[in-house]
Amino acid sequence: MFRRKLSALDYHNPAGFNCRDETEFRNFIVWLEDQKIRHYKIEDRGNLRNIHSDDWPKSFEKYMKDVNCPFKIQERQETVDWLLGLAVRLEYGDNADKYKDSTPDGAKNTDNTAKNAEPLINLDVNNPDFKAGVMALANLLQIQRHDDYLVMLKGLPVALEKHILGFDTGDAVLNEAAQILRLLHIEELRELQTKINEAIVAVQAIIADPKTDHRLGKVGR
């Protein structure tokens, strides 16, 4: 019943804490005062720290009165819960700046779900690099151009499905990335082939129309 508060306070064993174990309980009270509540000055904590003393229950009872705990020493679970609540409030007060902007896990999960549901929502469609990238992919995939670059981007996965990768990485995202790299590689090969063709044409032009320079004794330009 104390696990959430113990976890919030960074207690070393939140799941296994047993307040009915006398030694564990006394050590816990000392830890709580030393690390979190700090109601007493360090030099005044001696009696509370002496957990093996027969007078420890009296010291603890005095401590409960000093921190204005409304429960009796016999009401152990209620006392522990109240002291934990006090410690959490003090911890928050000491670290208000740290916690004031924190977001509950549920809210974070909701936000992440929303972002994952529409990953393109935060794209800057007016960014020149974005437009250039979309246009390059559109040209590679030979898809119809559109005035709305976001519409073109959303159409890329459909176009990619038409290009067989040749292997499966086991991950849809990696497959899509590999397909894009493959297309870029093909485009580079096409450019290289174009340059080779141009070079061949230039050589053929020289061979087909040689000019003789009698002074040099050479055939060619």
C-alpha cells in the first residue's frame, strides 16, 4: 500500500517494504527523517537513530508529536502512510522547479500516441530542403506532381510498394529506407551511364570525322 509513495521518494526497496518488521520499520523511520523530512537538526537525531535502544519507542512517539502526526504509535500503517505523505509534500517543496513542469505518464503516452498517429503533422512544408527532397523522390518514383508537397509525400509509400526491394529486413521502416537507398543508387548508375554514353558518342564523332594534321603526322583533332 506504500509502494507508490516509496518509489516517489526513491526508497531502495519500495516493493518489499514491511512496516511490521520492527528492525526494518525503525531503519525506515531513520532514513525518512535523515533524507526527506529533516524536522530535527542533525545533532538532535541521536535518540531516533539509536534503533537498538529500549527507549526507541518513546523517542519515536516524541517524534510523532513534534511533526504533528495525528495517529497513535499503535496505528503503525496509518502513521507510515501519513509520514510518507509529509515526506512527499516536503520533497515537492524542495524541488518545486523540478516537478512543476512534469507531465503524468498517461498524458505523455497520449501525446506520443497522437504524434505517432500523424507523424507528418509537425513537418515544415514550406522548408526548401523538404520541397527539394520530396521532388527528388517524386522524380525517382515517377509519381504525378502535386501543388501540395505533403500530398506528394503521403503518396510515396504507395509508389514504393511498386518497387521490389529483393530482400526483407523484417522491419517495415528499414525496408522503406532500403528501397529509397536502392532507388538513389539506381539514379546514380543512370547518371554514370549517361556520362559514359556521352563519352562514347564523343569518341565516335572523332573516329567518324578524323582530321589529318600532316605536320604532326597524326590523325585526329
